[in-house]
Amino acid sequence: MKKFLKFSLYSILGLIGLFVVLLIFVPTENPNERAVVDNPEAVADTPAKETSVTEVLTEEPTEEETAADPIGTRSNPLPFGDTITADVNIYGDGIDAYPASLDLTVTEVIRGQDAWNIVLAENQFNESPTEGYEYALVKVKGALKDAETENYPFHLFSMDFEYVDQEGTTYPLVSTVTPQELSGELYNGGAVEGYVANQVKIGDNF
């Protein structure tokens, strides 16, 4: 699981409290030296000194932190087969934009040799996978709703989607003649389904 850098506030407060109870710093003639006085009664009379904490702790995100991320984001991806709704704009002949909602659902994923067989059968001139890579076909369904216009369509194409590897880098697009490629003009209430194709690293959880 990936790890994230963060300041641990509770760890910092715990360290400060521990030092205040156990140690009292008394200035001496040399400002660069500190004397430790073992006198618990003097704690209340000694003003607290500012403590600078620069240590950065590396921790795994907790279940609560992961759950707090919006669903459908990279850190909290949508479960396979579930639908996410995106806010989109439809543009007419001029500069006017008409708001609408687009439901997106991943309905199928094919990769490896099975995907290559389908791609090759579609066009014999499609490139074979690069060494260390494999084809991945992702079928996406899009449905337009709540559009504020009935006169203009929303355009949904496979080019609207990108594959991102598990390290966070976007895969370059490999030109492919894709079978049943995702492509359509959607008016309010319309839907389209088709494949998005590209090459990914073998076994990558993209």
C-alpha cells in the first residue's frame, strides 16, 4: 500500500507534554547550554518554551482517512460496475454552455492475450504489444441526463479517457483500431457503450 507523508499532531503534542513534565530548562550564563533541574515543584513557575518539531512521520493512511476521500477519485476508486455521475457542459453553436449530468459505468475489462486476440482480429495492422506490456480493453457506458437543452448533443469518445499506472503516470496513447470503440453523440436521455483501448504494463493495477 502506498504511504503518505504527514505531520502526526497527536504524536507532537504527546512529546511536548512528556518534556514539560519531566524536564525543566533553566538558562545559564552560556546561552548555548541548558541545565536540568530535578525539581517537580518548579514546573508551575517555569514558563513553557516553544518547541520546534521538524520530524516528518511516514504512516499508512487509516481506514477513516481513506473513507474521507471522495468516491470516484484516484485514492478512493469507484467499485467495478458502480456508476459515477459527472457534471458536464453541452456547447451549442455559440459560446453558451448548457449544464448536464453524465452517468459513467465500467461494465467490462479485458486484458492480456484475450485483449490482443480481439484487437488483432479487428485489424491485422494493429501493433503487437510492446515487450513488458499488454493490451487492456475497458468497456464504458455513458448516459446523459438532466440536460438544460434538447437541441444540442454531448460528444463522448474513447479519446476522453486516459489510463494511469499505479505509480500515477499517464500511459501514452497507442494508436489502435478498436473494436466497438466508444463513440457517440448523446442528447438528453441518450446512452452509448463501447471500448477504450490502450497498452499497459503487464499486471499493472491501472
